Amino acid sequence: MAKRPVSVTVLGCLILAAGAVGLVYHLQEFNLQHPFEKDALWVLALRVLAILGGVFMLRGRNWARWLTLAWIAFHVFLSFFHSWREVAAHAVLLAVFAYFLLRQPASGYFRAVQARAGNL
């Protein structure tokens, strides 16, 4: 059995927490009668993607690691419509996540879980 690297555990929990906190926070903006007002539905969908990415990354699913990186990269893109400070902050987060999720310990873990799942 492949042991999950601490970096995957920490980043998985962080993205899961960010998604959950953001979901709770943005739920107050959601209005069932006007679901597309203020883009609340899209924001909630992005938060759900973060939760899924965190949960399945902790379970060793390789696609979840790529979903998480895409989620953060999308935030870098969205930051360009705000301030350069946000762009820098999200870019640093993307670099940190990419560094830890694409290194050998994490790659080996995801490969091992995938191989084990294929043998079941």
C-alpha cells in the first residue's frame, strides 16, 4: 500500500477547506428565483469542484490532482480582472501546489494508487 505524502495530505485538506468555506460563504448570495444573478451559481460550482478535488486527491485519484491545479490556474486567470496583488497571490499558490503535486513523492503515490485500483 502506497503511503500518502504529507504534502498531498496538507494540500488536499487545504483545497477541501477552501472549497467548503467558500461554499458556505457564497451560499448566502444564491437566490433560487434568480440562480444566475451575480454569477452565484458558477461560484458555487467552482467551490464544489474544489471540494471534489480535495476529497479525491486525498483518495489518491490522479485526475483530482489535475483538477486542483486547473482550479487554481483558473483563479490566476480570474485575478487578472481584479488586482495585480491577487494575480501574484494566486500565481504563488499555483506554483506551490504544482511544485508539491508534481514532484516524485506525489507522482509515485498517485501512480501506486492507480495501479492498485487497476488490480482490484
